[in-house]
Amino acid sequence: MTQQIPVVVLTGFLGAGKTTLLNHLLRSARGTRIGVMVNDFGDIGIDAMTVAGQVGSTVSLGNGCLCCAVDAGELDTYLEVLTRPESRLDVIVIEASGLAEPEELVRMVLASENERVVYGGLVQVVDASEFAATRRRHPGTDRHLALADLVVVNKADRVAADELRGVREAVAALAGRAAVVEATRGRVDPELLFDRVVPEGEIEGQMSIEDLLYGSGDEGHDHPHAAYESLSVTASTPLHPRRLMAFLDSRPEGLYRIKGFVDLGAADPANRYTVHAVGRFLRFYPEPWPAGGERLTQLVLIGSGVDTAALRKELAACALNGPQDAPDEHSMWGVLRYVQRSEEEPDEG
């Protein structure tokens, strides 16, 4: 299977804090190599930026990340450049400011014929202190929120608790099934958006130099990462493909990402299925089981405001219940609908 690179679209109206969030992701990348596509470099906090604002330029950052200044017409060209194996990128973030409508950028990513690209979600940044004014000034706000997979209610420290609760409730009503998290100064844990690569020699979970340097916000106040819930599930009993699809098709509001492998047992004994779900997008990738390894379902579910106990119970109900519960010949149809073939364009789940 070709290693695919998630492409995250980052959007939000002027002043919402999306560039602050982007700078935070770059600063805390550690072992993760991020490719960034923006209109210009002006607000990206890189000291050695000498070609700021020059469309068509690419800058290598000191932490192994890359930054490109592009316009919407160059998007596919630069996706081709950034996804080359020699770039060794783990994720690509497109900051939507001035490039194109978020809906159009998402459509371009979904329609890309680049086999190394997979949709990584639409992240909308909202200014909690200016939300009502933003909706008045920008009639497209409600439409953008309805498209989002993840909404970051930023500048949460600038409003009173009651007002913040009201903003979050209004955002959640407009955003539908999207996950909604609150943040201060754009401090979203990168693992909510993409898989962080642990550098060689570092123990997963230990504090890095970046954690020590940037672990607290400005003016000495502690501003931890935006909170989210993560559920890990390992099961030795194969899952029934039809019940698994029923679970995935009805996944609850706030469940942002699902990743891992599923064992579908006799429905396809030769393959395990890698699952990649973000927001409404879903994709399966069948691949042969590793020789000699134990056949397990291993999933990680990530979201905000989700009932992890209920999710665990629903996934347990997907397990096969003995020979009488054997999948029939049509049970894989739902799964196969989300297996991308080379001649097909991606579709949303």
C-alpha cells in the first residue's frame, strides 16, 4: 500500500488565530515533518524566512518542515512536490487565507489524482471574543462551520465562562457532527489533527525541549492544550462488516478521527483493513496480514465531548458471536464502497 500523507485544510476569518495555531503546530512538530502551503510567509514565525511573500517559493525550516508560498492554481503542482518520497513529509497543512473558498480546497484535495494524498480534515478556527461580530461581517461563516470536521473555538481566555459556553453551543449547532474544542493562543494538541512521529531516541509521552520551552503561554499564565478524548480498542474476535459499517455510518457528533486496523474474519480472511476516518470522510485500505502475527482489531478513536464508554460498548457489539453469526456473501458491500481504487475519485463517507 502506498504510504499516504494526510492533507489538512486550515481555515478561519481574519484575526481568528489560524496562523497562530499553524505556528504552534510547526513549533511543536518535534519529530513530525509538516509541509505548509500558504499564500505568503509574512505571518509564519520563522526567523530565517528570506523570501517572504514570494509566490512559488519553498523554504526548508530548521525542524525538517517545509513551507511553500502558492496560489490556488498551483495547489496540485505543490501537492505533487511535497508528496515526493524524498520530501519525507508526514502531514501537509493548507492555510486557506486568500487561496480559495474552504469548500473548493476540500474538493480539490478529494479530487486529487495523487495516490499519496488523503484528506485530513477541514479545521475551522473561530474567535470566541468576536464570534457574533464575525457572523455579521461574514455571511459565509455559518456555511463554513457546516462544512468543518473540527472547529477550534480560539481565544477562549478572552471571554467570560457564560459567554464562552454560549459561543460553543452556537458553534456546535451550526457545525453539526463536527468536533468542537476550545483553545487559547491556538494551542491545539497536534495529535488531535494528525499522528505525531516520535523522534528516534525519544520515549513516547516524555517531555521534550519544546514542551519545556513552550509549555506555558504568554505573561506567565499556563495555557494547556485544548482538551480531547482518545479511546484505544484492541479485540481478538473479528468484527461483522455489516455491524461495523452501521457503527461508522452513525458515528456520533464530536468523534473527529478513527484510525487503525480491523479484522473482518471469514468475510476476507486474507486481508486486514486499515481504517482512516476524519469528520465525514471514510476510507478502508485492504492489505495482506503480516506473516506470523496475531490477527487483531486495533483502533484509536479521537474526539471532543464523546462518550468513550458508549463507543467501547458499540464497538464490542460489532464482534462476531460464533458460527451462527457468520457474515453472508453480501456483507462486505458496505466496506468495499469505501475502498478507493486507482481509477476512482475519492468520495465522502
